Amino acid sequence: MKQVLLSSLFFLSIFQSCVPAKKYNELVEREKNCTEELAKYKASSMDNEGKYKDYEARYETGKKEIASLKKDTSSMGEQLRLLQTNLNRLTQENAALDLKLNSVRKTGEKATANLQADLEAKNLELQRKQLELQTLEDELKTKQRLLSEREARVNELEEAIKRKDEAQNALRARVASALSGFENKGLSVIQKNGKIYVSLEAKLLFASGSTAVEPEGKKALIELAKVLQSEKDLEIIVEGHTDTDKFNSATSPKNNWELSVLRSTSVVEILLGNSKMDPKQLMAAGRGEFLPADTKDKAKNRRIEIIISPNLNDLFDIISK
């Protein structure tokens, strides 16, 4: 290991003396641009994650409101049936009083007046019940309308989510199929948190300390670019990762941060240079050694991760209606 380090320092010192000042300044400017672009896309990523969580919260709220509306509808249906029963009973009692009034009309004015008062009270009660019944019927119709609207919105959201999931599953299958020949060479494709992660170990892409992509790694990136170039509704982040071994140099790359950024930029250039991908969909980022995949295996930490995220704008549009 000591001999390798000495050799690396020897060649690094030679490389430093050979790199023109103009090239170094270009690399410094390139690093600055990458850092600014990273900040912009990181903010965009955090914003989209916030929107996605907000969408999930509204979706759960919608489902709870639908359950409440269904419960209210059932309860109001019971009240409606009870009122209808009471209305029928009052109607029958009213008819019976009419008959009784006619039968006792000749028994005297007092009895007639009492029956008349009783009948008027029953009529008022009947009118009140009818009004209450009409109010409940109107409220029930409103609840049913709201329930239908909420169910339609939830169904629309569920259908949009289903389409997104199906499209993402199909894309993952195409990506895995295109890269199947590299699975035993340090490449993996997984799907988690609604995103597709294509992880390529550094040994497949770069020589030690280099930012130039090796031929075998370039083949894998070109195959991936062929799959992604037809997907216009994606956001793609290319993240560079290093191990914890210190990488200090007076020339570029000077440290692990810069090495991870320059490597991710090299990958982005190959993806764009060998496909019709829209540069607006891509972001190059460097995380240095600060997000290890395996704390016990440095080789796994030296990697490039290509994170493919769906565009959720159509879901947000549905929620905001």
C-alpha cells in the first residue's frame, strides 16, 4: 500500500507539472458550476420530496373524508327512514282524528273545539316533520354529491399513481434488461422510495484516482442512455461517491469532494454525448465519502449512483384542483 501511495504521489506530481494553468482554471470553473448546479437541483429535489409527502398526506385525508361521508350518508339514510315512518304514523293519526271529529261533532262545541285544537297541533307537527324531512333529504343529496366528487378525485389519483407505478416498473425492467450483461461486473439496479437506483462501482468506470471513464464502463452507460433517451418525464441525478481514504493534491482533483463531482460530470457527458437525452433532465452531483453504501467495504463506497425519479407534476395538478 505504501509503494502504491508513493507511486500515486509520483505520478500526481508529474501530472501537476504537465497540466496547463488554463486547463486547471477550466476545471476550477467547472467545479464551481457543478457546485451551483448541485445546490439548484438539491433544492428542486427537496421541493419535490416535500410535494410528494404533501400529496400523500392529502391523499390519506381524502380517504378519511370519504369514509366519514359514507358514514354520514348511512346515518342520514337511517334518519330519513325513521322520519318517513313517523310521517306515515302522523298521517294515519290525522285521518283517525278527522273521523273522530266528525263522529263527535254533534256532542258539543267544547268537545269539537278540543278536537279541533288537537287536530291543528297534529297538523303543525306534521308540517314540522315534513320540513325536517325535506331538510334531511337536501342534506343527504349534498353529502352524496360531495361523496361522488371525492370518490372521483381519489379514483383519479389512484389511476395516476397506478400509471406512474406501471411506467416505473416497465422502465426498471428495461434498464435491468439493457444492463444485464454488467450485473457481475459491479452494477446493480434496484427500485425503492418511488425511484430507480442504478449503482455502478468505480472499478467498472474509473481507474484509481481518475475521472476518465473506462471503455467497459462507457459501454454500460451508453446502453443506459439508449433506454433513458425516450423518457422525457424523468429527473435524473448522477451522484459520485468515494471512500474515506484521504485524497489531497495541489492539482485537480484536489480532494474526494472534487473527485466525486468530476466523476459524476464525466458520466453525464457520456450519457448526453451518446443519446438524445435532454440536458435539463440531468444533474451531476458529488457526495465525496459522506454517504457510504457499506461502512465495512470501501470498494462498494467508490461508486456512481444514477437516481431516476418520476415527474409528479400531474399528481400535484390533480391535488390542487
